[in-house]
Amino acid sequence: MIFSETERGLLVRRIRAEYPATKDIHLQFGNCRLWVQSNSSLVISELEQYFSAFVRQPADADRIVSVHQADNACVDLPFAVRQPDPGKTKIKEEYADIPNGRIVRKRMTGMVFVFGGNDHVVIGPCLENLNQVVNFINNRYIEWQISRGGILGHAAGVRLYNKGLALAGFSGMGKSTLALHLVSQGADFVSNDRLILEKTESGIWMHGVGKLPRVNPGTILNNPSLQGLLPLQDYERLASLSKDDLWNLEHKYDVPIDRFFGANRFRLRTPLDALIILNWKHNDQPAQMRPVNIEARRDLLPAFIKSTGLFFLPEHSDQTPDQSESTYIRFLKLSQVFEISGGVDFKAAAKACVQWAQIRMASC
């Protein structure tokens, strides 16, 4: 069912009237400014802490997002079920299309999101689900950037010796872990899990997302720069686990970049000089980094291609992004692509990335 513009407007006005936003924060991601408003000072305080690297003084906004803390979203609509991604069975979201927009409800948490046009609204138990609020805000920026010609990649990103490295990998390969190993060796952090690639006259640029890296306990235990992130009692308990048990733990920890690595280490824009694709396994083979021709190795593309998903809507109907393999190949052929295969060895992978970046810097 498609709802009318009037019904959509009534819903948004009802939410904003029942839970009036009196607190706010201004953020800037690249050239995109967002004005986030809320009825909860605690929500704004949490967002200010999370997005500390991107808080700015008030200015005209490209997107206005209102976040409404409520025990129950009370949005009673005939939603359609969003089918799970291939290989998964749990239904997490349902949605309803509206003129120039969409309403999404999270089944597990009851959080409701309205977006499209000038309406960007979140309602529900936001404090208990702050990560979903953070993701929604970041998705507004991703949508803004892609609508200007970018393509979305599933990768972390760093800037090392003035060279931009995108770090991709099939599920569970450890791209965030490798990124933090490189940040420990002086790299600036660009992005945790999403990159938007932009083609310019000077080459390919990558735009990061204001999402803190989320890592498992094994990453923390094996990176001295992250000591202090785990509570002492957790550190002692987890240190006794085997490598395989640590790898399989589901619990994740946010890593505040400025706190652990110093101020101004979170950058969101840098040229893309190389894409590193992790394609290794848990075995005793040495990790090796080799250049690949991405057009000939299309089997590696799924590690990087990322669907825009349910939370993306183009600003205009003619702005739907082309997510074909050929589009990604055209972008990636303007930089170098490497595959890291063999056994999982983050120290060896970091060393190979550092050596490559140093050689490139010396040759410029």
C-alpha cells in the first residue's frame, strides 16, 4: 500500500507535536551538514559524545533529522515485510512506501524511521537503541553523497603516508581489525564499514562515514593501543580463551578514535590509492599480498560491492545508482587492487600495507 502525501504529513506532524524537539546538535560530514533535533537531552548528549569529531557550530543544514524518544512508536500501518538477505532467515524489518519517501519499522526494537523529501524522523526507545539512531543519521549522509554520483562500497578505510587504502573482505575477515592495526602505526582513520567512492578529474576519492569501528575482544587483546577499552574483569576472563573462541564471540565494542589514538585522527575524505581485499583463512600458511586485475578477478568483487539497502532513497527518480559490476570495475581500475591470501595474520598484513605505502610515497 502507498500512503498519500497528506497521510505522511499527518504522521510526521503528529510525532513532532506529541514529542516536541527542544534540544539539538549540528554535525558536518564532508560537505554535508546535518541538524539533529530531539525531545531528549540525553539522546543529544549521547550523540554529541559519539559524533564528537564532527560536531560543528549551527549553520544551514542539508538534512534535518528529528529524533523522538518514546516508549512506544504507536505507528499502526499495514507494513510489508522486508525479506532477509541471501543466506539469512530472520525477518528484521518491515516497511511502507510513501510519496517520495519510506517508513521502516524494526521488528525487534519497535523503532520507526520516516525518511524522504524533507522528512527525516526517528521515533521509539532511542536511548536503548542508540546504534540504530547513529546508523540512521549516517544513512542520511550516505544517501546525500550517493545522490551526487557516488557508489557504495563495503570496506573500512585509512590514510597511511598520504595514501588512501580501502580495506574490504568477505564476512568476518577482519577489515576493522586491520584498519586499527594501521591506525596504531600512524594511519588516520577514514571509515569503519562503508565507503562512498567518487570519481573526479583527479582520480577516485573515498568518503568515509561517521561510524566508530566496532571490534571483538580478540582485536582488543591483540592491539596494545586498545588497552583500557575492556573492563579489567572482562580482560582477565577473555584472555584465557582460545584464539578460535575469541574470534567467534559476538560481543562488539565501539572504539573512540580520538580517545585511543589522539585528536584529529578521524578523516572522512581522501584519495583512493589502493583497495586491499582480505581473502584469507585460519591456517598456518603465510599471509601474502599480491596485486590483482579486478576485471579478471570478478570473484573478489562481492567483498566490496554493497547494496544501498532499505534506508536509501534517491533525491530524484533519475538518480538511482548503477550498482552493476561494470560500474565498480570502472571505478576500481583507476586505483590499484590487492588480494591478501594465505593464513590470517594481521601483523603481516599491516606490515605489507605500510611497506607499499612507504614505497608509493617515496616514488611520488
